[in-house]
Amino acid sequence: MTTTQQTQQKIFARRKARIRAKISGTPERPRLAVFKSHKYIYAQIIDDTKGHTLASSDSRETTGKKPVERAKEVGISIAKKALAAKISKVVFDRGGYLYAGKIKVVADAAREGGLQF
């Protein structure tokens, strides 16, 4: 691993820790956490007081061709599952990623699906 990669990983870890220090999911407003791997995108709704995942969705279940299309399907899917679990308000946790691209698409699709941030 090069020095640049190590620096980027440290910056990402610091950003993620800073966000998680401010955001916590409660039973009234659980946390909508987004994780992005190189191949897939995952979203889950978490109650941090109990440490339980209430609903989850990922792009392995989707049919979209482009990554942005799959991210939109994940957002819509997580919103449907949340509403089925009687969750309408959440706190959005971008997980250290910049609020752009696929992360923004997931958030916008979840709002379209009926979730309130």
C-alpha cells in the first residue's frame, strides 16, 4: 500500500468517526446507514439503542444496468421495507462518503419512497 492510499484511508476513517459521533439511531428515528463497496451498495435501518437492524436492502437484489440505477432501486426498496415496518422518519448516515453520486441517489430515492430525513 502506498503512502497516498494510507493517507486517504486515514482521512476517510476520521470523516466516518466524526459523522458517527454526531448521528445515532433511536427507536423513534432510526439510522439509515449506507455502505458502498466496489461492486454493490447496501442500505440498512438500524436502532442503535438496541443494536438491531430493522430493515435492509442491497444492490445484489436489483436489476438496473448502471450503478446509479441500482442505487435508486436500493433507495426505493429500503423505503418500502421501512414503511412496512412502520418507520417513516430516519436519520441519514452517509458513512463517511461524500454526499454525491450514488449516496445522494439512495437518499433521494428513499425520500421519494416516503421516508423523512
